Amino acid sequence: MLTGAPGSRCRAAALKLGLPRPTRRFAVFFVPRSLLLIGAGAIGALYLTSTHEVGSAPDPPQHCSFHVAADVLNVRSGPGPAEHQVDTLRQGDQVNALPNVVDGFRDLGDGRWAAQQYLLPAPGSACAP
């Protein structure tokens, strides 16, 4: 069956050949107004109860507390033993850190990293080793 927009060559050719005119069929669905209102109400309730609002600030990073277990612990500029040493910590020092651990090094924040194996969680700390 040849079809085309009204006035198109395909439609004109179809008429010359004696083919029946194409008919347009549309499916019409009727939705009761009450069902639309219920759906809109459900969507509104979900929006209002959502925990994340568009444009809201993300939760601040969770800090953890650790005690240094090594005699001297080198603090590095990145997560690796080849990174530059930027500071040292002594045994028993308490340090706050972030929950990020990369290749065995704990993120102390501000571009400072220390070997996780020498950091013991302080009592009540929010982070696991």
C-alpha cells in the first residue's frame, strides 16, 4: 500500500493506480478524571517525601578517628609508598581521617595519606579499618 502526506507524489500515484485511499486510524484512550487525580497525588507525595532534593548540598564527609600504632608513621601526599612525605605521626597520636582507603592508604584530608595498617580506630569512631 502506498501512503504519504496529503498532496504527495506517493498519494497521487496511488490514486492513479486505483488503489484505495489510505485511512488514518488513531487509538483514543479515555482515562477517568479520578484516576488522573489519584496518580497526580501519588507523584506529589513521592516528591514531597523524597530524601534528596534537587539543588541541595550533599552530606558532608564522615570523619573517623584513629590512633597511630607505628613508632613513626609517614604521611604522604598521595596513596602510595612512592609519594612524597609531607609529615610524620608518632605512636599514640590521634588523627582524624576520611572513610576513603585507596591501595591500603587512608585519606587524612587535605592531600595527606597514611598507611591504613598502622591506624587503629579510636573508641567510638564511625569508620571501620
